Amino acid sequence: MTALSGETLAQISTVPVPTYDRDGMRVGIMHFGFGNFHRSHEAMYVDRLMESGRGTDWGICGVGVLPQDARMRDVMAQQDCLYTLVLRHPDGSLEPRVVGSVLEYLFAPDDPEAAFARAADPAVRIVSLTVTEGGYLKNPATGEFDPNHPDVLHDLADPAHPQTAFTYIIESLRRRRVAGVPPFTVLSCDNLQGNGDIARQTIVSLARLMDPELGNWIDAEVSFPNSMVDRITPATTDDDRRAVRDEFGIDDAWPVPGEPFTQWIVEDHFPLGRPEWETVGVQFVDDVGPYELMKLRLLNASHQAIAYLGGPLGYTLVDEAMADGSIRDYLMAYMTREAEPTLGELPGIDLPAYMATLIERFSNPHMRDTLVRLATDGSNRMATFTLPTVRENLRAGRSVALGAAMVAAWSYYWELIGSGTITGPEIPEDVLAQVMTDAALAEPTDPGAFLAIEPIFGDLASDPVFRQEYLRCRESLRQVGVHGLVAKVLLG
């Protein structure tokens, strides 16, 4: 058994490892939100680039801001920032590689000044983010920056010890401005439509509360390209650690499981330069919007449907739910009937083939992806992935029966949590968990109570067409359950 580290890398013969000289690389990218998705996606692309002999000045410095990131700090220190990425193919085969593109990891609460200084370093030309859909300090219903968010109030009161990545970015940009160093590009890698635009809104709005002149300078001078990211990346389990030990003889405290499929489409606006990612599979475009919308409204919305239709049926894994023909039929109907009409023109995309591929990817029995992961932060995810489609179909006078069924199933899911039917590790984390539980439990005596959660639904709750469809679906769930509901809505 070989404990993964820089010293033992040369001893590993069972898995491909970096052949490039990591000591000869330097940091050019700083990444906030250093979790599994970043390590299976952006860091993987940088590793590919370095392995090809390019990108020596585009190494990554990962940064953790949240208290739970202390564990990543310890693992990265122990393993010299190395980790094993293991792709799980549908036939059960595993494709491992030790990724070496991460050169440094900072746990910002330990030493905020070190994080400020690293981002202010002229060598850092890109600061990227995966802070989740709910991490952008916005009101889920309106999409606008929330100046009363608790993290905003904290950082305004104590900017030297921030709770958000955004204050680290703002202070680093301030220092660069004072020093005459050009600003870095801010690259969001989160599942949000117009993720670069949203990152700009959050950072500029927060900066203006701190220093209006600095906020205006950031708005005028900093580039925030939009991007579309895609790779299903489950959370790491003890089974993943055992597989790496047993199959490959490597002791890795935090390997990363992922699917073989990966995609990254980015708007090409990097004033200080960027890695030659196009040589390793990244697509650069002038406008990422249509591709981004396609992914959010098809893949990400489907993930929500799988979670809330599958959970009440007792499924815990995504592939288990996908083996249920009723759920598969619902997904195809939702994508073709209600999501596809909202997408507009998609040059070069074969939508039926793309949707069929999604069904295949979701059904991979070796991913071991969980419904609870898909349901985590659902109050932000549903507001981002599903409700915009509902709103657009309402404006166009099209049916919203399938979207309403998804929302009704979501409400029913939280009623089952509140009643103790869904328990323990199957309960997802959500900032509005108690609010959703209380509202869902009130549904039997106060129909539509769930829609009254203003931060999620806003004025959608008062739309008579959507409300009627939701109440009809909610009653069907009570009377005939998930399978009966799906049968009804599929009939049209």
C-alpha cells in the first residue's frame, strides 16, 4: 500500500501519474470552493494541459473559506495536494489518474492575509469559483443581490476575516488596483444561467457597499466570462477510498469519483491571458448562453425531478430511480414537452441525441450517485433550474403540468421528511429546510402553503394556472402516489 504524496509519486505504477515536474510549475489560477466538482473538472483540464507539456504557469491554488473546508486542508497537506480521479464507466471498469495540477491549498480562516496576498500576486491571472448555486448572496425568487444576507452583514462588519469568497476577491482586487497590477479574470464554474453575470452582480454590489468607487472600478475593469460546466461528480464515500486501495494499492484520503463524460464551454474573454484549454477539449465561444440554458434546463432540472420523484418511492441512488420506467418516462416527457420549447436555437446540437445521452448518464449503475446529493440546496436549485422554465411556459401559454408535478413532488418529499418517513442521512441540507418542512406539513389543511414560500416562488404562487396545476398534482400524490401522478400528467 502506497500513501499518496509527492515523495511516493514515483513509486506508483498501477495508476497514471503526472510526468511533468510539479516543482517547476507556478500558480496562475486561484480557486474558491475546492470540492469534488472542481477537482474532477477544471483541475483535471489543467492537469491534461500540463501533461501535454503546456501550462507550466497555470498551476492551481485551492482555497477553502467555510469551516468544513478544514478537512480538505488537512488532506491536501498530507498528500501534497495530490488526489486520484477515478472515472466510473457504465461497464463497471474504473479509469484512474493521479492529478497534479493543484500546487497549493489555503484554508483562508487560518490566515486570511495569505489568501489576500496570493490573489493579489500578479502571477494569478484567473480566480475561479464553485461556491454552489446558493452561494452568490442572492434572493432565490428575484435573483437579485441580497444586501441583508447574514454573510454580507458579517463581511461588512469584519472585512479582515471574511465568511465569503467574494470579500477575499474584492480586497485582492483593491490591492492590485493600489499597486497598479491589472485585475485578474473572475471565472464562475457554477450551475447558473449567466454565471459570470451573476458573479459580477454579487462582487460589484458587495464592493459598492464597502467602497462605491472600488465597486465601479471592478464593474468597468474586471472580466467575468460566462461558462457552462458538465460532469456528474458524486460525493466521495468510504467505498471510493477502499476501491482505490484495493484496486490500485493507493492510500488516498479523498479520491474523486466521476463519470467519463465531461464538457466545458467558455466565453473567451481573458484580458491577462488564459491556459490553452482548447487543446485539451474545452470549447471557447462568443456566447455561451444557449448551451448553458440547455444544460441547466435539461440535465440539472432532471436531477431535481429524479430526487423528488425517487425519494418518496424509497430509492436512495440515482441509477435505482432511473431503473423505474415511470421516472424515465417522466424525464423524457418533461424535457421534450416543457424544457425544449424554452431553449431557442442551438447551433450544432442534436437535442434528441443529447437528451438520450442524459438518460444513459443518469442510468450508469456504477456512479453510485445519491438522491440526497441532488436534493441538497434544493431551494436554490429548483429556483434556478426548474421555475424559470415554468415561468417562460406560462408567459407563452404552454402547459406547465410536468413542471407543476415536479414542484408538487418536491413539496411531498419535504412532507415525508417532516412526518419522519424520510430520515437520517437521506435528509438533504438546505438553508430553508425548516421553512419547507413546515409549509409542506401544512398542505393537507392549507393547500398551496408550500407555494407561499416567497424567497423561492415569489409571484409565481399567485399565478392561477400554475397554482391550479400544482394543487391538482399535490392531490394526486395524496390519492395515488408518485406512479399514479406520473401516469396522469403523461396523459396530458
